[in-house]
Amino acid sequence: MNSLRRRLILLLVASIVGVVGLATVAVLSVRGGGPPPELTVPWVAQQMELVVRLAPDQIPDVLRVQLSDHPASGKVDRPKTGMLNDILRRRGLDLLAFVTDKGDEPGQLASVRLPDNRWAILEVPHISPPRREWLVLAGWISLIVAGATAVSVYFTAVLIRPLEMLETAVSKIGSDGVLAAVPEVGSAEVKATAHALNQLSSRLRTAMESRMRLVAAAGHDLRTPMTRMRLRAEFLEEERDKWLHDLDELDRIADSAIRLVREEVDQDAVEPVDLERVVRDLETEMTSLGHAVSMRHLDKVFVRAGALGLRRALRNLIVNAATHGKGCDVSLSATGGQAVLTIADNGPGIPAELLNKAFEPFFRVDPARRQSVPGAGLGLAIAKEIIERYGGTIVLENRPGGGLSQKVVFAAV
């Protein structure tokens, strides 16, 4: 019962049923005592007066009078008996009357002694409960519960609508970390929630764009002093090659940072892309550049992505495997509505404790390898950004026989 919706529904149903139940019990308790004596006893006195004043053979059947040689047996109800005798005396009738209980049965009987010493017995009006009273009560409570549940579900949906809007908006956060626009319609509370979310989204977008401009500007600003340093290095006789090597590395870092920013800002249109064709084109390109890349089993499968972005991401993964892994094998399979691309290399792999850090910008397994292996350490970060933007996932695993496996999964279309 951790759901807020269920708690509200349960609270409303319990409240409604509790109030109606208490009212029902109160009505039943009042009704269970029957009508008050002030209403029944005068009526009985009037019926007795008619019986006394009429001859025995003139008593109509509608009175339902029973003549007997003795009064009705049972416990005498003294308050009602006193009231009955008092009313009869006020009517000018000096008669003896009793009101007695029926015993095991509900209701009472009134007995009055006639002038000929016989007793006339009448039934005191009594509202008896309906048959199968508990069954009727159960049906009544069931109807209340059904109605209360329907009302509670509706009003609970209205109450938690702002929370649902918040949950929906958060679930639609894009890869850039910005909330999707929420329509500002509905009640005042819903409009206020939507407006607050849209304001938050606007501030997030402004902050992201500011960060992107800052990184891009830093990358561009780095190139100016690097160009001056490169010109000066040409006039150095000693260690000129080392200077130029360091400048090349700085240039790669600046260029990679700028491309990372562009990946987050410049997003191409999403469309069905022939993944098998993209992989074959990349294999041809990598082979022409001297990378040891071989194709295994390739299924024909389409995925929804941006063609240029997807090609850039897969190129980074293949180059990473071919460069650090001394060649790689690429396979593509379509199974269970998914496209699974596997890039397996023959390199040393990545220590298990560092696998979860491999997608961090500028990550290096061994910082010393920076001198011998080109790149700025942003290839995997850029690839992960692009793949997740198009709804895919990427997982790195060390192969049992050595090497690293890069597995990319997309939903097939």
C-alpha cells in the first residue's frame, strides 16, 4: 500500500463508508425500538373504546380483536399499561387493561376486560424488521462501497494529476538533460505545476547551452596559442619533435572537446537506418586506413537513429577496438526484436574495477599509453552519448580468452 493513489482511495472509501455506516446504525437503532408509546397507546385506547361500545356481534373484522376468558399472558409493560388505563379513564371508561410482551416473538398485546368479564385482546402496532434483514443490510453496504469507490477513484485521479504530470515530464528528459515542454492546461494547480516545470526546463536549457558555449570557446581559444607555439617550435633546434608532439596532442584534445559539444548540440534527424550497410561501409573505410577489421555474421536489420551520428559512434568504437585491441571482429544479429552489434578485439582488455569508468571523458587505462597511442580519450564518451540518445545501450565486457567486447543493442524496426 505504498502507492499514494491507493492510500487516497482507501482513505476516501473508508471515510464515506464509515459515515454512512454510522448513520445506518443510528437509523436501525431508532427503528429497532419501534414507534414511541405516545403514538401507539392512544391508538390502542381508541380501538378498545370501540370494542366496548359495540355489541360483540357488531365488532368489525378489521379491528382484529380476539375475545378470551383471560388476558394475554406475558410480562406486563407497566409504563404503557399505566398510560393506557389513564387514557381510558379520561375517555370515561372505568376498565382494567394491560399491555404485555409476546414473549419470544417481537411485539406486544393489549388486553381489556369487557363488562361481561371477558377479555378483548388487540395487538399493539409494531414495526417489525424486514425478513433477511442482514442480507438487505449487506446489499446496502455493498452499494455504498461501490459508489464510494467510484467517487474516490475519480477524485483521487484529479488530486494526483499534478504528480503524474511531474512523473511524465521527468521520464521524458532527453539526452541533453532538458525537460520536454508540458501543456499548461487544466485546473489552477495543474497549470501552476506545468508552468513551474516549463520554467525549470528553460533554466536547464539555458545552463546547458551556456556550458556548451564555454567548452567550445575554450577549445577554440586553445588553438590560437597552440598555433603560435607551433610556429616558434619550428625555430627550435633542440627537442623540436617533442614540442610538436605535445602540440599535436593538445590539438587533438581541443578538437575532441569541440566535437563532443557538437554531438550534444547538433543532432541529426532520426530515421530508419540500415545498420548492416553502415557496418559494411565502416569496414571498408577502416580497412583502407590500415586497421585490422574483419566481418563475421551480419544480419539485415534496421534501427531508428540519425545516420551521421550513428556512423560516427560506431566508427569510434571500431577504431578504439582496432587501435587498442590489435584488430577486431564485428558481428551483427537480429533477435527478439533487437539489433545486437558486437565488436570483439584481441587486446589486453580493461581491468574489471575500471570498466564502469571507461566512458568518462579523457579516460585512459594506463596514462603512460598517452604517448604511444593517439587520441584524447573521448571516443567512448562520444559514442555512448550518441547511442543512448537514439535509445540504444552499450556494454563493455572482458572476453574469457582475452580482449574486450563492446556490445551495442538497439530496438529493431
